[in-house]
Amino acid sequence: MNEFYQKYKETFKKYEKSDKGKARQRKYHNSPKGRKMLNKAKRKYNAKLKKQVFEILGNKCVYCGCIDIRCLQIDHIQGNGAKDRAKGNISTTLFLKIIRNPEKSKREYQILCANCNWIKRAENGENKGKIPAPIIKLPVFVDQNMRTFL
Ligand SMILES: [Zn+2]
């Protein structure tokens, strides 16, 4: 396959750039198989960018130091996430923005784990009352006669 490709490389390239080639590619990308392939490639690309972004921003939650990448999120330091997202800064666009301008981005974004992110939102009132304020339960102790006291 590789040898074959090498031999006709120029021809293939020409075909890919031609209207016929482009139409064929479009057709493929719109087919279930092609869409699946595209999505897979997109996910892989996104994961690669995300890794770079996390490296720039320090790879751990700035509040508690959690390093489990599965629960780490990119947080807007000023809490203007909704506005930023409305501008189109989501997923790949956001990743590329951070990678292209790391120093500026470090002042705008930070990494928080999901827990710290929700706590920060609640404390800053960013959740618009969607999550009620936490009910803080004081520890209850039980004495020898099974009476509870605070
Ligand atoms: Zn945390």
C-alpha cells in the first residue's frame, strides 16, 4: 500500500484537490462510516490539545492540588465563563486560544477539579441559585448514655 501510494502520490494529491476529489471526500464525510472516522479523529485531536492546555495551566487543581485528569476542568478565573463560551470559546477553539497565547491565558484561566469548581461557583454566586447553599451539619457526638450533643 505504502509503495503504491508513494508511486502515485502526486496523482492522488491532484485528485484530492480537484472538484471531483473534493466531492468524493464530502460524500465520504457525510456517510455514517466517514462521520465516525471524522469524529474519532476530532476526539483524538481534542485530547491532544487538552493535554497541551493542561500542561500550560499546571496539570492540577489550583485549590486542592488534585491531579486526576478525569475530574479536572478549565475554569475562568473571573467567572465569566458563560460570556466567554457565548463568544465561541469552547472545546477546540478555547484550547487553541490558550495554546496560542499561554501567558495571557494563564491570567484568564486556571485548572480546578470538579468539586472545587462547583464550590467556587456557589461561593461567587455564579450558579444563579441553581444549587442551594450548602447545609452545614455540625458534627454530632454521642456520649455513653447515647445522648447526642454538639
Ligand atoms: Zn480541587
